[in-house]
Amino acid sequence: MKKLKRRYQTKGFSKCPSGLNLSEVDTLNKEIDRILNNALSSSIIIESDNQTPRSLVNPHIKSEIFRNLLKHPTICTYVDEILGASTYLFQFGINMKEAFTGDKWFWHRDYPTYKLEDNIPTSNMLNILIFLDDINYENAALMYIPYSHKEPYKKTKLTNQGTSHSLRYEDTKEVTRLVNIYGIKHTKGKAGDIFLLDVNTIHASNSNISPRRRRVITLTYNIISNKATSPSRRDSKIIMKS
């Protein structure tokens, strides 16, 4: 576990030794299908084609299955090991790149949004990524810039950068500079694999033009002493108030 934490702190990203089993993954995927089929629109972000689901936001609010996921001992162990303090779930998202139509996510860090929109004082937070499908180059594996979490972030503006969703995406000159220094890594894995991502690590993913979908859960944890100093400016449907 010490090796895992050291790798995460050094590179800003790390694969975990233990994940979910295929039965657990199947249960989660079926629950996503149920939510999508019931068209709970308040929790679904749609691609620019106005029909393809892009993300599910905070599904645990209406789903017991996803609430139970938060109690999973493997996940709780990783949260305790990395943050080492009293924590709470800040945000729960599921990003879905449907076969042929899943759009890209341009280069970005997560923390600038948490800082500038949600008023979280520091980046002492943690993203836990759970793969719900086998993911490789073909179906738009996550790309990240190792060590970029140690570079100071610059205030960025909300823009869609040609994607289906606006975010505080990174400036292309800054991405080029950091890639020239640190390079780009791709995260491939099997359904059930778990990864840790620093909220300041710059990451992105391409459009999925393959015939295979790509689903990833992101659980964002924060320590209680790092709670927001004032209410979020984002839509209450997008961010779970703490």
C-alpha cells in the first residue's frame, strides 16, 4: 500500500492492486441501464447530438446500488490510505462514451472547477476511477500527463473546446509545454480495475468511434476540514452539497 501511495503522489496517477469483481461490475452496468431507460433527465448530461448519454451525475442519490458502492471495503481502504483523514463524498460521476458517438473530453484538471466554482480551499482531494468496461486505445482510453499535478495551475475560462460539455479546459500552449516535458500516458485496463487520479493531474480522452462502449465511474472525495467556504456556483444537480 505504501508503494501505491508513493506512486500516486509522485506521478499523480496509479493503478490499484485490487478492484471490483465481474459480478459487481455487471450489477453496476445493469443499474446504469435502468437509470438511462427510466430517463431520469435531471441526472443525465447528453452529448451535443441531443440523444446520446454522456454522463450520469450523483446517481447514488436515487440508487441504493450506487449508495452501497460507496461502502465497498476496497474503495474505503484506498480513500483512507491516500487522504488519511475524515472524508466525505464530494461528487459521484459516471462518464459514458457510447460506441461510435461518445464525444471527447479536452485536456483539463478537475481542481480549478472545484476551486473557482465550488469554493474548495485546497486540492487535498482524491479521484477514484472504476472501469466498468475493458478499456484500451480503441475505445478512447484516458490520457494523462504524468507529474502535471505538481505544476501550478493557471486560471482557465469555461469553454466547450469543441466538445459536448463546457468545462475549465487547459490552454493548448500549456498542454504542449507540459507534454514536451513529461509526455503522455494512456490508461488501459479491464472491467473492475480501479485507478487513483490526483485532482490536479491534467487528463483527456478522445472520441469513441469504435463499436465498443466505454464507461468509467469517478468518485471524488474531500476531507471534512477542506469543505467549501461558500455555496457552489454550479447547478445543484451537478454537485452534491456537503
